[in-house]
Amino acid sequence: MKPVKMKRRREGKTDYKARLALLKSEKPRIVFRKTNKYIIGQYIKSKEARDKVIIGVNSKELQKYNWPKNPPASLKSISASYFTGLLLGKKIQDKEETPEVIFDIGLLRSTNKSKCYSFLKGIIDSGIKIKTKETVFPDEKRIAGEHLKNKIDFNKIKQNIEKKFV
């Protein structure tokens, strides 16, 4: 075993058993990652255990679609996660035929009604089919941003994203 591989396992960065199962499926993956500032979504295909990012989206791109700037709304909220997923799904459909995909959250804890499931809801609403239970998604009010101090215009942002990819 290579030292790098042991180091990544020891540091808790990679679960090689789960990664092997993903690679054996030979299906493309939609990957959700969150940072301290942004939500990142990627469409990844693997060939011979080498990952290739086909399409990547960052929640910072939402500013092009009337995301509130004054005062700025959080780019890592549940609403931002939803719109980042919607944007990624539209870009995937615009670029290629959508096969069955796998949703990959990596080593994040899977908690119902969280940002990762809001992201997944955006992917599904864009028209990509992923098997999941409806009970894991956040409430529509939270996705629409009604709980936020800085209100967002949910319908206007959704129309702007959908208008660009028609």
C-alpha cells in the first residue's frame, strides 16, 4: 500500500471501501461539497479509477441570476444549495444525455432536511432522475428562503436559471 493512501485513510479524507463501490458501478456521480463560504457541485465521470470533472458549479455563480447583493444573502444557505443543484442539473442536461447517476456526499454526515438534500432536490427539479425518499428534503418554505433575514426572490431566480437553459 502506498504511503499517500495510508495517510488519506488515517486522516479520514477517503473511505476506500465506499470509493471502490462507486467505481465498480461505472455510473457518473454528482458530488456535493460545502466549504466555509460556498456550495460546490460537480458532475464526475471515472475511467480506470481516475476521476474527471465534466461540469462544476459554485454557489458564487448564483450572483449572475439575481441573487441578493445588498445586503448580501448567504451563498451557503439551504436556498443557495437548492439553486446550485438546479444550476448544475440544467448545465448537465444542456451538455449531454443524462444517464442514471449516483449522488455522492463524500464523508459528510447524512442528515435529513440538510443542505446536501436541498442540493439534491435542485438536481431532481432540473429533470435528472435520482432515486431517493421524499422525506429527506427540507420544507418548501425553507428552500424558498422564507426563514432568512435577507429575503430572496425565489421565483425570479428560478426563472432566470431556467430561462438560460431553455
